[in-house]
Amino acid sequence: MLTPRKELNCVPDYVPGKSIDEIKEKYNLGRVIKLASNENPLGPSPMAMAAYKKCTQKLHLYPRGSAPELAKKLAAKWKVKEENLIIGNGSDEILDLAARAYLNKGDLALGADSTFSVYSSVTRFAGAKYKALPLKNFCYPLEVLKSAKIIFICNPNNPTGTYYSSKKIFDFLKKVPENILVVLDMAYWEFTGKGEPPLNKWIKLFPNLLCTRTFSKLYGLASLRVGYAIASGQIISALKKIKPPFNTNYPAQMAAAAALDDTAFVEETLQMNAAERDDLTFALEVLGFEVLPSGANFVCVKIGKFAKEFVEHLESKGVVVRHLKSFGMPEWVRITVGTPKENAVLLKAILAKNK
Ligand SMILES: *Cc1c(COP(=O)(O)O)cnc(C)c1O
């Protein structure tokens, strides 16, 4: 019999948020709101959409794998050289490249028991072991294990939304020996409103640091699959060695580059998210739920034993949220902060349950 590599047996299937069409069909609904995958409720950046549309004449050409227009803009934004940047088919791809480039069979990678599942999957695909440290008071466990080869840090953490300050991360990085790769996943950092750490300085001080970012959340481009990482030239060239040559497509590259200039959209997204996150947190607390303090575009809410039924009830009312069972938090749900209207529909659907 033909058998795939045995590492594949210990990787559970990725559990995505349910899609709008899936729920529409299941409950025969005309309108469904998806608050399950932390997408931008305002849609894609308008400037990105315009740039994307301009690309149709070039669809017959292979893209340039280095995404030069986008790389140039990112280098200017972060004040780094292009050799300190890699652009990926989503930041997920970069996580996979990092695992494949650095993990030998039997190596250990560290993460948390409730965090983004991609860290453990890419580790196992690479034939290495994944150790999930328990969260501490719902915060990511910042620990160094000298035997680890990679430490994955999700800051803010998905799904709790909790996060450490740049200072705290900096102090942690100082403690990590240089032969351990630190993958710092900052997919949601902009939503903290805290300003950017000087990543250009950090990568000089810490040649073992790989910081990943994404266009999927703030810029509203999840479907286009564009993410990137900033790191020392040494790490970036290792990842580029195994990067598929045409990993990002041309319309995606151009749309992402345009999104970087869309300051009005970014501002609107951040302002709405901050205001709605506060309001939603308050409203859920008034209803008696425990809500973790969030620096992201979602909130993590304790529902209790009937979390699964709670999620199903909301789905039947046309609101999709994420049950956190697959994240190791079966009594909790994660709710993406929506528009004021969407959040009102969500709260109404929750209340309809108690009647
Ligand atoms: C959404 C998310 C990403 C982004 O993944 P992409 O592949 O860039 O879409 C990365 N890390 C975390 C923790 C996320 O939640």
C-alpha cells in the first residue's frame, strides 16, 4: 500500500471558521454575518481593490516571485533592507518555511496550549515535536526551553486576544540563546493601538528573530493570501531557499502594495475596531459573560458548558462565531468585532436565546 510520511498521522485537520454559504444553506437563511475568522468587517481596502482590478491584463504572465513593488514599499515602511524581508502566500506559508528551514527530525518547537494551530501543524509536518505550554492566566507562556529549536510566540495571542508590551517581548528576546529561532507572530499587533516596536533595530540585536505580519486582517485581504516576515539576512536567505518560486500572485502583490497606502481605510478600521471592541466587551459583560481583555479584532468570551449549543444557536440566527474547542478551550468562543450593525445583530441573537 502507498503510505504518506508517518508525521502526517499526528497532524489534525485544520478547523476553519464556518463559511457564510455553508450556514446559509444549512439554515435556509438569506443573510449571514461571519464573525468567526477575524476578517475585516469593512471589507477589503478600496485602494487594494482598485489596484487588483488593474491587473487583469497581466494574468497570463508569471508573477515575479520577489514581489518587487511590494517588497520596496515594505522595506521603506519598516526602514529595513529588502534582504530583511520575505513575502509569503499568507503568513501561514512563512511559518511553514521557518519550520522546514530550521527543524531537524526530532527537534522540539515550543508554543502554547491555546494558540494558533498552524504552529503545531508546521512543526509536525517537519518531523519535529511540538510542546504546548499552558497559558498563564490566559496569557501566552513566555518561556525559554534550552532544548527547543523554535519558540513560536503569538502576540496578541489568537484566540485569547491578550498580549505583552513591546518592552516585555524585548526583555524576553534578550533571554533567548541565539541558536533558538523566535518566531514572533504579530498578525494582530496594529489593533493594540500601541505603536510599532523598532523591528529594524530588533533584527540587528536578535539575528534569531523572525517577525511575521499579514495583510489578511487589518487590510482586509485574507482571500488574496499575502503575509511577510522581517528578520536578519541570514534567516531570510534560508527561507528564500525553500520558498516556491511563484508563491504570491501578481494581483495579490499589487493589491497589498496599494493597501499600504490606504491610510484612510486603516484608520477607519482601527478606530471602529477599538470603539466596537469596547462596546461589545461591555455589552457581553452586562449579559454576565466573562470577556478577556483584547488587543486584537476579536474578543474571547467564556460561555460555559453549553458553548457548542450557544454557537449553534447563533448560527441558526445567522451569526457565525468560533467555538474554541479545537483551541483547547471548550467553554469559550471567539467573536470577531464587527461593524456597529453586525454587533447589534449578534447581541440580539444572543438575547433571543434567553427567551
Ligand atoms: C489570521 C492569523 C494569521 C494570518 O495568516 P495569513 O496566512 O497571513 O492569512 C497569522 N497568525 C495568526 C495568529 C492569525 O490569527
